[in-house]
Amino acid sequence: MKIRRISRPLSFLLNGTVFSVFAFAAVLSCQRLPYLLEGTPAGLFAFLTGFVPVAAPSADSDPSVYEIPDEEEFFVLLPDEGAIPGITIREQDIEKTPVNESEPPLPDNAEPVKALTISSSLKPKNNPGLSFDEDKLWSRTHAFDRGKDAVLIVHTHGSESYSLSSRAFVAENRDARSLDPQKNVVAVGDVLEKELTERGFRVIHNRTLCDEPGFRTAYKTALGVIEQEMKKDPSIAMVLDLHRDSLEASDGTRYKLISGDGKSSQIMFVVGSDALLSHPDWESNLSFALHLEKKAMELYEDLARPVTISKNRYNEHVTPLSLIVECGTEANTLAEAKAAAVRLARVLDETLSP
């Protein structure tokens, strides 16, 4: 039997095609590897297909509220569509929230706003489904020497701003973003800096808008800022990344988050984990967040929403006292968020008391 040889050019073509296919598959595998590392059926499906399915509400959900991933893959609560068991949400009368009497009449483009209070809880929202020993978390101590250690405040999404009205959503643009540090979340950081300083903390406030010009590269930019500050001052032992959240129902209604006593916006501590990237001491941050949550519950009625654990790291690997703090939503006013920052300073002060 005669065996015909494939011509050299055709052989090169076939070999090149096969190599290209394998190379392309390898690249896709690397890009999709984080999905595989989730260790879930959905993650495996996303790794194989590249398609990330949206989870349906669980069978035991309250049909009034549901859980969806936002642009940062945090999980937010939207009234009127699905619920997270164990978390209570109360709708408040918007007329009972503090009103700035100097506010001008509402413009024609004002959007409706509803006020919600999400009950505080010592049970964290464990979105990645990670395992940890709760007893060990509560037994951890968090050393912070105010005479030697420093707090660094940063803003990965510094352009996040707030409503100009307490009665409706009024903003310069629909996304509620502003480059003016007197109007965005940087101004909330200014208040936190002042309040912590008055309580004996040494504070470094980096006011860089890390989401300008690239929102999607903001965390990479923020990491550079943090590393630069820590190089200049190795005593930095705590990093607080201040944000504001966003809640909008399917009918377009915006939601503001108000503390139980109606005197400030709510806050939320977001804890990054090692689900995707190396973060060996992430449980220290979780323990810190839970201790802050507990103190907040002692001092104020429903100031803090339940701690949220994320599969993302969010630069929290830099210190064992690193957290994202969400201060209200875009439907809250800057004044409400600033009031929350004052309260946050007291919570930090009393949690880390000698």
C-alpha cells in the first residue's frame, strides 16, 4: 500500500492551524480560569462556554426583593424582586427623612426616590459561599497603635456623587458622577479624616479620583496609589476605600438607604476574599468588619447593612485592616453620607479603643 506524503506547504498550514487553535484555547482558558476557581457548577459552565449566567432567585426567596450583581460584582438588594433569607428590609416614608429647608424647588427632571432601611446583622452575606470559623473570627484581636500606626483613606471610585435633593433624585447626570471633590465621595472622606483626626488617629487622605479617566481600571490605579502611600509611610496599618452604592428598581425608582433613626445614610463593609486572587489573610479583614458591625449595632439603630463578602480581592490584601465602606446610594444626599462618616469615625474609635 502506498502512503502519499502531504506537501510541505500544506503540512505547514495544517500544523499552523492546529497550533493556532491550541494557542487560542490556552488564552481563553487563562481568561476564564477565575470562573473555574469558583468551584461551582455555574463557574465550570462559564469556564467552558464563556457565558456567565444570571442566577435566578432561590426557591425560599421572599418575592418582594431580589439579589443581583452590580457593576463591581457586589450584590445589591432591589425592592420588588427577590430576597436574601434572614435580611429584613423596611420601607420608610420619604417625608420622614431629614429635609434641607434651603433646597430649591424640584426641577422637571427629578426622579422618584424611596427610602429603605436594611436591618443590621452579624450574619455576613457570603456571596462566594466561602467557609470560615466564626468563633475564630470573633476571638481575633485587631491591634492598632494610634501613636505609631496610620489610617489611609482612598477612593477607587472617587467620582461617585449623590443626589442634590433629599426628596427626589436630582443630579448633574444620570450616573451621579462628579469630578468636583466637594460634591463626590471624596467629600465624605474629608469628613471621616477630620473626625478620626479629632479622635487621635493619624490619617492620610489620598483624594485621587482613581476612576478617572478609566473606570474599569480603577482598582489597578487605586492599588498603585495605595502602594505609593505605603512606600512613603510604612506605618499605614489600615486602608479604608470609601464608595457609595447604587440601588434602582426595575421600574426605574431609585432607593436611598437610611439608618433606623433617619439621621444618616446607611453604610456597608465589603470584604474581599481569596476566591479569585491570592489573599491569605482575608479573614482578618472579615473579623475586623464584623467587630465594626457589632459596635455599630450597639451605638446606632441600623446604621450598617450586613457585611458583604465578595469573591473579588479589591486591594484588601495590603493590610489586615483593609475594607471597602459603602456610604449610602446615589439617591442619598451628600449631607446624609457625611453624617454616616461622622458615625463611622465613632464606630472605629470605640472598636479600636486601647
